[in-house]
Amino acid sequence: MLMIRLARVGARKQPHYRVVVIEKDRARNGRSVEVVGTYNPRTTPASLDLKRDRINYWVGNGALLSDRVEKLFAAPIPVTASPVTASPVTATPSAAPVVEPAVPSVAEPASEAASNV
């Protein structure tokens, strides 16, 4: 039976994990079938990189998610703005142009305009 679980890598007291597809009976860091992501809890916020399409493929073929991977997989995908696209609100163009309400203009009759001159 296949499982999708975390395999610890990284130095002592500096954990970094790979999300792997592995046989259930193998050791935690044993030979895996496929690496489907990484997880680093030491960054702020914790960094998570998952190949969601591959995880869905393996789950469709009968692989089980470990409790921790299930929580990580169910977490919403964080939206990060790149420095190029991040700009002040005043500088971003609006999607629809702002149309000012039409003010009815009072036109003078041509005869009065000519007589005032």
C-alpha cells in the first residue's frame, strides 16, 4: 500500500521535509517512489511547495495521505504578490474607466450671445 507522507531531510535542529510517495512499510527516509513536494516549517510563514496534480494522481491510484500531509494539502494556497506587480493603490489602473455624471449645460440662445457683445 502506498502512502504520501513527510520524509525528513536537513541538518540537526533544522528540519526540512520532502513530501514523498512511499510504501507504507518502508522507513521514514527509505527509498520513495516519487517526491511530490517540499515543506519547510522554519521559514516565516512556513514554505510549502506541492505538486497537487501528482498528489491527486496518486490518491486516485489508492495512495493514502498521512495526517500531517492531509492538513498541509487541505490548507488554502497562499497568494503572494511579486515585487513587480505590487504597487500602491493609487498607481493601479482601474478595470473600468470612471465616468463622471453628465452635467446639463445651459446654452445661451444665439440672439442673446450676439446682443451682449
